Amino acid sequence: MDLTITTMIVVLVIVVLGFTLVVVKWGLAHEEKRLALKASGGADFQRMEQVLAATQAEMVNLRERVQVLEKLATDDDRKLASDIERLRSQETMRG
């Protein structure tokens, strides 16, 4: 059972890292568009700035979650259960 939980956490970390890579690629694409709009003086420049800021905030959030998942994946079993419960209670409070 411990191996199953560890395996699930490792798989989750891999999925989150993959998603983070996609978000980073989106962020880079947005930055390129922002620079192109800025150079051309386009009217959508402010909107692109807002989209980029939202993307960057999401990347920060995802990085924090990955750090937590990495910690959970490398921590000992007795601390793992308490951390999972703490995260569940935090998620309940946010929702």
C-alpha cells in the first residue's frame, strides 16, 4: 500500500511538471506576442499584459504545488498522512 501511494504521488508530480511545461510554453508565446504588439504599437497591448500577468501568477502557483508534491514524495510515511490531511483542509478552506 505504501508503494501504491508513493507511485501515485510520483505520477502526480510528473503530470504537474508536464502541465507546468505547457504553461511555461504558453507564457513564452504570450511574451513573444506582447513584444510584437509593443513594437507595432497595437491596441491589444494592455490586454496581453494582463494575460501574461495571469499566466505568470499561475506558474508561481504551480511551482509551489510541485514543491509540495516533491516534499510529499520524498518524506517518510508518518509525516505523509498528516501533510495530505493539511493540504485537504487548506483546499476545503479555499473552495
